[in-house]
Amino acid sequence: MAVGLGLAMGVTGAASASVDSGSQAVFAAAADFWYLHSTYNSRAECEDAAQLYIWPNNPGGADDYECRSEGRRWGLWLGFLS
């Protein structure tokens, strides 16, 4: 499944991540649409991979991301503003 990297135009920037008490990523900005891109063995791998898909590293890419704990793996969710 390919990522729709051209879905979000007019990107204003990705929010910086913090982690709550449950090791869940928390963001200041909310995206209008979330897309599960892929899963990783660790949160660090997930966060490293996210850098490839978000602005400014990928102009026209995702506006935000979350690394969510999904069982024993971490799901990379890309967020887009409409």
C-alpha cells in the first residue's frame, strides 16, 4: 500500500512529540485525517521512520505523526490537515 504523500498541501509544520505516562505519543496539533502507514518493533524505529514522511523533510508529506503502541509493535500513524 503506497502512502499518499501529495495529499496535504499548504503544510504549516509538524507538531513536536511528547510522550505520556503510558508511552503514548502526544501532539499539540490535531490532524483532520489519520492514516496507518506501517508498524515497527520499537518506538524509536517508528519515530525515526516518521521523519521520512513529514514536513519539512518531505514537502507535501504528512503534517503530523503518532507512534501508537499496538500490541508488541508500534504503529506509525501519519496525520494530514485538510
